[in-house]
Amino acid sequence: MSTKVAVLGAGSWGTVVANMLVENGHDVTSWAYLDKDAREINDQHTNEHYMPGFRLNANLKATSDLAAAVEGAELILFVVPTNVVRSTAQQLLPILQATGNKPILGSLAKGLEKGSYMRISQVLDDVIPAENRQAVVVVSGPSHAEDVATKDLTALTAASTDLAAAQRVQAIFANDYFRLYTNADVIGVEMGAALKNVIAIGAGAAVGLGYGANTKAALITRGLAEISRLGVKMGADAQTFIGLSGVGDLIVTATSEHSRNWRAGNQLGHGERLQDVLDNMGQVVEGVSTAKVAHELAAKEHVDMPITEAIYSVLYEDQPITNVIKGLMARDAKPEFEE
């Protein structure tokens, strides 16, 4: 059964998801912030800035008019950077109020909002009242746009407190290479998705500094431990962090050159300045802003996150990476698993 879907955000992930859903047989409109990007998708069936060389399905429609993009949509997916989720939702609310449409809202963004420390689903809940939507579903897990574009076998999580809504999204996304599993632990799924970007910066930096597989394994494993500590403190189920949006997403983001967070860390490890790295990346590196939010949230909740703190000190306190690594290795000895 065809579903009318609006995909808000025409970056690499938004473009590939929109294209996949068209190929799944759905009526999809992509909302691009810039009119030139919408015109390119419609006229050339490409999005060269974000997905160079990738040919889009001719049935994918695009517009820079938000009202036109969401008209009649049963599912609206937010695939915009974390720092513009709130403003995008604020633009969407009066449209929904005027039309009376009550769609499922889906979040495919991965981050925590600065200042409020809110997860993306909380931002959507905060801006768009329950009377103007059906439910909020978070789609997250180990996925790079470049791999999904080539139809690499991919498994993610659809998390929601509304199981029926999660199952609806699960069915819309399902095909022979893309699979969703439902999960009720929205907190755990979103915390894992956001915090792994910080650890991925550290993993990239380690490789840039010349460290090998042992270091990578230690960073991923101990990084997962501190992600879990903060997540559980915020109300998550510990089991979620050994699932797709926990260890799964952490592995792919901390090991793949497709990851912007890994690439940013790698360039820092090679001695490049943070601002130069960000200026040359061409897309948002979510882990940089998340490191600051995680640093503040960990202090507020009294949660020990040494790797996150180390990465924060490199990004925001201009600490040399080599000194930071020495500091991590000089920490007091302790049991692997705490009571």
C-alpha cells in the first residue's frame, strides 16, 4: 500500500531515504532548504553536493516550499541537522494546524539540543502538540547513506511508545535490503544515536595519530560503557545499548570513512585545526556540538564519561590530543564493571 511521505531535509541521508521510499512504492516529496537543490532533484534527478554520482528515481519530487512538501502527508520524516529541528518543527506546526492533518512524525536526526539537552523526539513533542500529530517514531541505527544507496544490507530500529506507529513505519521502510526492528525504549535509542558521534571523533583521531586495532577496540568498548552509564541515568534500558542503536551504530560510525565524525577526528589526529576541518567538511559534524552537550549533561547528572570529557577538552579547550590520551591512560586503575 502506497503511503504519502514528506522527507524534510535533502542532505545525504535525507536524499537516500527519500529515494529508497520512492522505490518502495510510496508517494514521496523531499523538502530542500535551498530552491536550487529542489530544482536539481526535479530536473536532473541528482543531488551532487551531498551524493555525487548517485542517480535518483525520476518519481522523487522535491520542493523548497514546506507547506507543499507536507500536504496530505501521512508520515513526515525529520532528516535535518539537530540545530534546526526545533525551527523546522515551528514552521511545520501552523501548517498542520491550518490543514488539520495529523501525521506520524519520524525522527532520523541524531543529536541532543544545545541548552535544553533534549533528545530529538522531545523537541518534536515540545513544539508540536499531540492534537496535531499521531505519534513520534525514532528511526536509528548503523547506517551510512552511501551504503544504503548501494543497497547494502541494513538493519535499524524504529522506536516509539506507540507500537502501532512504529510498526507502520517499519512496514513503510521494509524491502529486501533494509529492515527495521521495533523498540519501545526511545530514550536509549536516541541517547545511543547521539553520543556515539562523540566517540567516533575519538576513534578517527586515534587512527590519525597512528594507533592501531587495539586502540580502536578499547575506544569503542569503553566508549559504549560511558554512553550506557549516561543513558541509563537518563532513564534508558541498559539492554538497548547492546542493540542496533547502541553498539551497532557505534561500530559503524567509529570505523567507517563514510562517517563525518570519524573523518573529522581523523583530520584532527593529523594536526588540522578544528575550524578548518568543519569549514572543509561541507556537512554538519553532529559529534562536535554533541560533545559540548554531553559534557554539560554528564556534569549535571554526575556521570563519569572520561572519553567524552577528553574529546570535549580537545574540541573546546584546545588541549593537544597526545596529552589527552596520556591523561586517559594515567587514570586510576579500576574494575571493568562497577557495582
